[in-house]
Amino acid sequence: MSFDAFWLPHLPPDVRILTRTLFDGSTIRFPELTHQHVLGLCQSLLEAADRARAITVRERIAALDRAVALLGDPAGELFGLATRLIPVTTGYSAEMTRYVLERMSQDWTGPALETLVAAELGDPAPLEGPVRDPQTGRRVAAYGPGLTAHIFSGNVPGVAVTSLIRALLVKAASFGKTASDEPVLPVLFARALNQAHPVLAETLALTYWPGGTDQPEAALFRAAETVIVYGGVDTAAAARQRIGPGARLIVHGPRLSFGLVNAAALDPEQMITTADDVALACSIFDQQGCVSPHLIYLLGSEPLAADFARRLADALARVETQLPRGRLSAAEAAAVQEARARAEFRAIAGQKVILYAGPRASFTVVFDPDDAFEVSCLNRLVYVKYLPQLDRLPGLLEAVRPFLQSIGMAGFTESQQAELATLLGPLGVSRMTSFVALPWPPPAWHHDGSEPLRELIRWIDLET
Amino acid sequence: MLAVPATPLRARLSEIFRHDPDVTLRDDEFDRCAREMFAFQFEYNAPYAAYCQRRRVTPDSINHWTEVPPVPTAAFKEVPLVTGRPENAALLFRTSGTTRGPERRGTHYIMDPKLYEEALLPMFAAYLLPDTMPLAFVSLIPSALQAPDSSLSCMVTVATEQFASIDAGSYLDPERGLLESDLERTVAELTQRGTPILLLGTSFAFVHWLDSLAARDRRFVLPEGSRLMDTGGFKSRGRSVPASTLRAGYADRLGLPEYACINEYGMTELGSQFYDTLLRDRVLARTPPARRSKRPAPWVRTRAVDPETLAVVPEGEVGILQHFDLANLYSVLAVQTEDLGRVHADGFEMLGRPLNAVPRGCSIALDILLEAVADRS
């Protein structure tokens, strides 16, 4: 089959269309855009955003709710295309794709978006026009960027849609450049929005071009008032160099997460549930999300931690039957082999390392009593380590501080959690939650510690 | 116990290394030697024996060399994989320490430097000096004196001593980097005298030199018969330059034709080295393979395995490369690399190092994080 991996309502007719063939023979099509094309498209987007400005935040939420219902309808054409194509482009199994889509679309419904707006803005009225602020007496109005550029990464389908939704809520137009391994979902979202509210869909432009295609990227970066980049260090660095004067850059760069399990969650009644919860958190997105734990620290005792490692391996085997791991590139599989070899030889060298290797490279657990932080090669390879004292944690995390994001926790009381937050907050951790919730940040989460809706907004003060 | 464990294989290997480079060792001979070597290593290499026992493989349980368990190169960072006692090693080679911090470097214990030389020299000669032309050796690799734990430096120093008509020196100082003006002065002099040159260097060093030459728009036309050996990829720093671009640079800035640019593939963990066959094929007037190919030495068997299942893949398909190398008498016969490649009847093609794979999005890019972590710790 052939899929048009672009949503460009104002595309000039003379543009050449290129094709990429996927491994199963299906093809995706995308336009070969020049610098001029992109500038033209950006101009059209700004005009469309102007025409759409009168559509209130409430109306936008209602439109998005309808769009997401269309996109998430398991019997619908769009969902069918998603589950057919996303496994091919991303490598995720069909089961994982369905699961992720169904779960993420719950975060885009009307009520979820209302929660988001209320959490970050309180009253969205300033987005409709000047409003008296009771605190200060002045009037304020809020504006989203005229044009927001989004540079998406491909590891978690759905992150792109969330990004576009945020921009729509603050009335910004969006030009999204998709990743080579996930060019599909954002386009399907745009098609859904077009069915729900065509005027809003005109404020979106989505397409793919190969990374490093200089000219269209340069044009986009110059034209956009705000640039949001998802991805590795190189993408962010390149963006920094090229954004226009006065433009704002928001980077969601490389991040890692880990787990922390208290002895209380390892007692005989809870052990299996805890292992199941951790296994699922490690398996969602095949561990490739910023929210995915690389490593689990256990408090209690070394034998208890070693026992947990074994249970975790069993639990990962169970998850594999329901949510199979996706296709790995040769390089990714080679990385798993290498990590397994290191663990095995450390055991041979007399260290108390235990390796649980699932069949093929399906999952791996490495138990290591040495509590030094270890970065996983991902794809369901987890380190399990015994942590003798909680206060060792800041020292152990020092090397990975710039990348810390989320912590999954189990077995801590509310007051213990508050203490953990006090201990770990200063290190840059931005989210602490249960393992069950870990893969699914709620709509109003402080994404990498910031307020994603608010940071798009520019305020104007009327002080008379 | 003797300083170096004794085995009749040692003498046998000296003969084997004198084998015709173009004819691979007969299967039954290779098999016999390989299994004898496996038994020898099983006896004297304790970590390797433990590794095999975990797989329930012993010298008695196997019938064919293909059943000998290969060891991933990562293991060399964790334990001494030496047949004999590490403290009796005559010399040590270590991998470079960039990717994971200085303390975790792979080590190859050289119990018998003579063995190492006997394996190295014939293949070097066969693929770089097939026409037995007298050459001045000019090196962009630190000498063995400057970099005593580098197998590459050792290799170049030994080969220079053995084969160079003129040892024209080494121009990469471990502290100061590439000594460009000295290098260029030497090259200019030799060129003026019409003395053919063999340039030896890492691809990394050559990229730097070529960039510098381009920036000054300087070029050389090396005397006829000159040639070049480059080795290695780009680890995780420096620009990634495709091999074809590099060779275009050799042609443009050094006047070297395609067939005179020979890539060498070796590693700290392997006793043998692999070379592109182009120059040898040309000198012996043979049709070279369709793609640039490395031919294993007669005493090496190379295969590609599926990265997930570790089962051997059919000829021509991509897999992780494993080498069964009889020159590894005092370490482990069978080594599983971190490199991807394709094996053909007449040799194998390298596809580069997996760890440089493109990372996926906002989840951590392993390579980049590891560098950052190494920098901070």
C-alpha cells in the first residue's frame, strides 16, 4: 500500500513527490520541498492561524475531542491505517502499537484537555482577549506563537500528537517535521482534525524530509517564532544555531528514568505484583521512552534484591507473550549481546552478577550488587541493583544528572515519598510516580520539569 | 608450571603461517588444529573454561570447530582471557579507552611475541607488498615505543623493521598529534627522489591530514608504486567520512589510485589481521571481487551470525562477525566482534560498528550518554 506521509493544505502543485519503500513493500510518499516552498507554506499557516484566531479554546477542545474519537475508533479507517503502518515504520509489534494508541488517546479527550488547560492556565480567557487580573489590577492577554515548528523523534508514537495539540490549544499554527521511523501518526491526526474542524486543520502542516536536509530546515527555523525539538543532542545543537532572532527554543532532549523499590513492596504478598508492574513499565515502548526505566534500585537486602531480579525476569517473560518486543535492528541486537557478555564475564570473574537472558534477545535482567548507575542499551534490558542506603543515591546519580527525568516508585508511604522528593528534586528529577503510571504521564504533567502549555504563551500587560 | 604452557600446536603454527596466502587451510587440518587449540585453552584459560562449562561445552563434547563457543570482545574488558598466567605475559595490548571510561579497556595478553610476529608478517607482505617493491614506510601511527600497549603500533613497528627499505619515521605523536610539516617534508623529499612510499595510518589521522591539505590546497603526486594502508573507523568522535570519500581524497591529494589504498581490519583481541585484496589481486592479475572484500588468512575462519539468535546466517546476509583464528593460541580461538558484515565465498565485507547506530529520539542516545558520563566521572 501507499501512504501520503504529509499534511500540507497549501502545497503548490509543482512539487515533486518522493517515495520511500518500507521493508514490507508498502511505500510512503512525501514532497521534495525547497526553501521557497517552506517559506510559502509558513506564510499560509500564519494566515490560516489568523483566520482561526476567533475559535475559542473551549471550541478547540471540543474539536480535538471529536478528532481523537475518530482517530481512536478501533473500527475506523484512521486507526486501521495506524495499526497497519506504525509497526512497519517503528518496528513496534502490532500489539504494542494498538496498546499505545488506545492508551495515549485517553490523554487527548475533551475532559483530559480541560484538565490540562485548567492546571496550567486556570482560566483560558486571556487567550480570547484582555481580561482584568484580580491580583494585580492590570489587564492581561495571552498569545501563543504565530508559528510553532516541531521537530519530532520517532521513538514514541503519540508524543508528536501531544505536541501539536498543545500548540492548537494556544492558537498557534504548527509545522511539524516527522521522524523517519514515525511519519504516520501525526498525519493521521491531522486528517482526523480535518474531519472534525477543517478550519483548525488548515493551521497544521506536517511532512517528512531526511535529516540534515539543509534548505527546508533552515527556512522553517527562520520562520518559526517557537521551535520545539524532540531528540538527541545533535538535533538540539543544530536548532540552536539556526533559529531566528527572538525565537524561542524548547528542547526535549535525551532523558532517562529509573525505578526505586522499597523493601515493603517486596514482601511475599506484594513481590509478584511489584515485579509485574516493573516489567510492564520496562516493556512499554520497548523501553525506548524518556519515561522508561533503565535500572531498578532496591532497598532491603541483597538476597531480596537478587530474588526480585529473578521475579522480574519471569514477569518480563509474561509481558512478552501479551506485548511482544518489536523488531530490532542488527545494531540494537548486537548491543544487547554485548551487555549480556559483559554481565556474564563479570559473573565468571567472581562478581556476584546474575544474568537472566530471555530467548533470542527478547528481554534481559542483570542483577548486580554494585550500585553504580548503569545505562541500559534499552529494548527490555534492565539492571537490578541493591541499594544499601537511600542517601547513596545522589552520589550515584551525579554522572547522569543532566538526563534524569522520571522515577518509578513502589513500597513508599506518602511521607517517605515526600522525603525522596526532597532528596532527589535538586538532581533534576521532574516526575515521581508509581510503576503503573510511569509510562503514561498525565496530560497536565510538568514535561521535563516545565509547563508545556504555559511556556508557549506570551503575555501582554495593559497597565492602564 | 612453565612460564608459557607448552603445546605441539606452537610448532605446527609456525608452519601454518608460511602457508600460501591465497589458499585456505584444508577443512580437516583446520578442524584438527582448532579442536586441539580448544582443548589447550580449556585447560589453561580458566574464565574461558567457565564460559564453556556454562554452555555445557567441553573438548570431549564437540565434534567440529564450529561448536567452539566464541567469546564476545566485550569480555576482554572484564577478565584476563589468557591461556597461561597473565603475569607471564611478555607484553600487553589494550583497546583504546574512549567509549566507556579509562578503567574498562579490553586487554590481550601476548605470551609469545614471536607467534604474534609470525602471524602478522606474511599477511602484511601478501596484501601490501605483493610486488616486493622496495618502499619507504611513512607512518601516521605512533611507534611501539611511544604507544607500547597498542597492537596497531606494534604491528607497524614490526612490519617496518622487517620490510621497509627506508624507515622514514612516524608522524603521529601521542601528545602533540599529527606532525604535519615534518610529515610533508618527508613525503616531498621522497617524492622528489622518486622513492615509492607506503603510508600507514588510521582513517581518523588521514581524514585530518587530508582536510589540512585541502585547506591549504596542497597536494602530492606520490611516486609510482606508492600505496597506503588505513585502518579503523571513527569510534564516536570526529566526522564520519564514508570510505569512498576518503579514497577520493587519497586520489586527489596524494595521487594514489583506488587499488593502492588498502584498508586493514584488526583488533586488539585478535592475533590476525585482515586486508582488502585489491592490490594483491591486481599484482597477480586476478579479477577482484565485485565489492571491496577482506580475505581471511588461511588459518582464520570468519562467519556472520544473526544478532538475536547467534545462529549462522546464510552467505551474503548481514550478521555480527565472528572469527576463528589459530593465531589466538594463547587467548581464545573464537572471538565474536561488535562489527556487522557479510560473508561471501571469497572474503567478507565490513559494515561498520553497531555502536554508532542512529539513536531513537528523546530516549537516551547510548553513545552520547556514555561519553557524557565518562566525561563527568
